[in-house]
Amino acid sequence: MNFLKKLISILIIFGIIYFGVTWYLKPDKIKDVESTINPEVLVNYNHQIPSDKNIKLIDYKGYRIADIAYNDLVDMDEAAQKDGVILQINNSYRSTDEQKQMFNDKLISYQNEGYSYEEAYSQTKLTVQEPGYSEHQTGLAIDFSESGNQIHNDQMWDWLKQNAYKYGFILRYPEDKYDITKITYEPWHYRYVGKEVAKYITQNNLTLEEYVGGN
Ligand SMILES: [Zn+2]
């Protein structure tokens, strides 16, 4: 009898420890692994990606996306499919090293075409941001395109222009805003800012620079 009492006591103690530990470790308590980057963060030629923020990346069809944009991207993809449009991603998150590589490759290709280093550098900057200054390093930017398929691209870009804001994405480099963004028109480049902000920016024909109030 005494043995049975001891056994029950031990089981109760282990039970309490088990449930205590499980509660403590439940997912919403592990805050430090989730993204702390603000979806409205301005990253451009003048604003480097903040180094004190964490970006948690999730794989989506082989591309890395910040966790805070993930659910809305999935919803957008499903909505496009319902309208008969397949969204093809060809670029998302890039690390600083990958951005460096991309910048240098472009720079070298311009130099090979005969441009001087200075000319090649300024040409490169028109389409590729310097390492540390690319939105792709936030995990919040996505390029939608399929190389060699202009019909599909036009279809995707039309759909995105009409609908992306409903899912928190904005056309980041519009045709008539080069003076502000310093990036030429990119119909494929979309940036996650959250639904409310995306709606406001799109309906008022603004850039993120204008929205946050600074270049
Ligand atoms: Zn891009």
C-alpha cells in the first residue's frame, strides 16, 4: 500500500513537470526566433537594411520568404490560381553575400561591354541595389517572372497590378516614380508591407518613400 502511494506521488510530480515544461515551450512563447523586422521598413539606395532585426525565413516553393509575409502570399497565390493565373516566383530573399555576387556579376558584364568602372557602376545601380541596400535582403520582396515567356509575364503583372494590394503587396518601382525610387520600372518586383498600408499606398498612387515620408 505504501509503495502504491509513493508510486502515485511520483507520477503526479512527473505529470506536473511534464505539463509545466510543455506549457513553457509552447510555440507562442518562443518569440526570439520570429521576425522582428517591421513590414513597413524602408530599404533603398539611402537606407540600409537594419542590422538589429531578425528575419525568419520560410520556404515557399523553393524560395525563401519572411514569415510575416508568408500567409498572405499563400492566399494571393490561391486567389490568382482561381482567376486562372499561375504566379511564378523567380527571386525572393537574398543574403548580403548573394546580393554582393549579383552586383559584381552585373558590374563585370557592363565592363566587358566596354564601359569604364565608374560608368559600369552607375549603370549597375539602375537595376541592382548595392549590398545591404536591397529589399530582397528583407525577405519581403518577391520578383514574379518567367524567363522567356512574355505572355505569361504580362498576364501575371496585370493580375498583380489589380490585386496584389489586397494581400499586402505593392508594386514597389512604378513607371512614373523613378525620381523618387531611383530604380527604373520593375513590373515584376512586389514588396510586402501589410494589407492596410498596401491598400493606402496603391489607392493613393504612392511609393513607400512617399508613404514613410523620406527618401
Ligand atoms: Zn526584385
